[in-house]
Amino acid sequence: MSDDLAFIRKWIKKGLSKDKKTLDFSGKKITVDMAIDLAENLSLPEVEILFFHSNNMKDKVLVEFADAELFGPLKELWLYKNNLRDDGLVALGDSTRLTKLKYLSLYSNKIGAEGARALAGSANFANLETLDLSFNRIGDEGAVALANSPHLQKLKTLHIDANGIGYDGMQAFAESDCLKSLTELNMTYNNFDIEGLELLRESKRLKALQTFKSDLHDEDE
């Protein structure tokens, strides 16, 4: 490995777990050029968990990783506290590598409705069991897309706190026939109203949940 790419060796030495299944690349300031170097030169087929959070990562950086070999074996991807918007989610949805994910953490980014639609519309997330989109900007439109996704039928835990979701989003989840495995739904800090809450309380989907949390209602069943 050339001197220009020596940072990769240093990051691996510091961030790779002893069992080689977890790689921690959090807290780095990854530029586009670094992302290209990592994507082209890094292959760790045993890594199943990647911590990529708190990097101030923008979409153009994540786009470079979307089809990297590093993403192929991943079962958990932690991307929280970055600067991701919709294009990053579109890239993940279009990736030819990222097909085994069970856990995806995206909280505290700037993802909007388009990003939520890209996620909901991609078969890449068919094995997803936990999705954390808290503190983003998906709104009602993004919530409706998630509630009606044909690819999220294995999803068990969904965090969509603080996303500007109101009545339409609540109604979509109350009437959803797609999230058949959902056992936990967290929707605090949104734009709730009593009518939307009643729809969720009365829905067959809500009755199947073990945990539902909102600003007006916090119930473990």
C-alpha cells in the first residue's frame, strides 16, 4: 500500500475488532477523495458491522461507498449524526452490494421524503429488522412511503421520532398492511393530533405492537 493510502492501514489497525467482524470508522472527516480510496482499496469480507457515524458525512461521500466491496457483507450499518440528505439514501437503495442489512441507523441527519421513498422502494432493505430514522425530515410523505413499503415486511423496530409527521402519516401506519412483523414503533416529537392517535389506537396493526410511543401515548402491551 502506497504512502498516500497509509491512512487506510492505520484506520483498520485502530478500528477493526479482534474477531474481524466489526469495523469502527466513526469520528473521521472523510473527504470524497478518501471515500474513493477506501472504496477501491478496502476489502474486508468478514466485517458485518460498520460504524460510520459522527463523520459529518455528506451524500457525495456516501455515494462513493454504495457499491464498494466493504458494503457487501454488512448486516449492521451505523450512519447516525452525519450530514446525509436524500441522494445518500438513493445511492444506498440503488447499491448492488448492500443486500444483507438487518440494522440501519440514520438518526440525526437531514433526510427528507425523497430519501424515505428511496429506502421504502428498494429491495436492498428486504432483510431489515431495525430502522432508526429519528430526527430527520421525512414528514407525512416519507411516513406514508414507509408504511406502504412492500420491502419492509421483516421490520420489527422503527424509530421515526422528530420528523414532522402529522395526521396523514399516522393514518398510513394505522392502515398499513405491509409492516407485518412490526413490534415496536416510536413516533415521539412529531405533529400529532387526537384523531390520528385514535386511528392508531384502534388499528389492528397497533394492537399487534408490543410497544408504541408518541407524545400523547406511551404504551407497552
